Amino acid sequence: MRIDKFLKVSRILKRRTVAQEACDRGKVEINGKAAKPSSPVKEGDEVTVKFSGGELVFRVIKVKETVRKDEAAELYEIISGEDK
């Protein structure tokens, strides 16, 4: 799955366009490398998202095309930072 879609499906970022812009601005990394919006993400990957007030580091647990709002948090495990 593309990282921009994963960030939206997991509800880490509200909209896919916001996720795409974050990737374009270098605010998203997968396993320590800068991510483009089309970069693939898979189970076990460590993702860092930089916000203006800090950063969120999480590990991908599951990759699903769609999930309900109450199941979104099951897709990832927070390693450090704060979920915004």
C-alpha cells in the first residue's frame, strides 16, 4: 500500500492530500529514509511523521484497504511521540 493512503486509512493524518503534502515536504520517513507519497509501506516498517510540535514514530502492524474508525488504531503501534 502507498504511504499516503496508509496514513489516511489509519487516520494518522485526516486526508490523503495532507499526507501527500507531508511526504513532498520531507516530513515522512519509512525505515529512516525519506518517503514519497507513492512509497510502499508493509507490515513491520517503522514510519516517522514530523509535525510542527514534534514527531510520531510508529510500527505498521497491519495493512488494510479500509477500516472502521474504531479499528484504525489496530493498524499501527506507537513507538514514540504523540498521536495527533
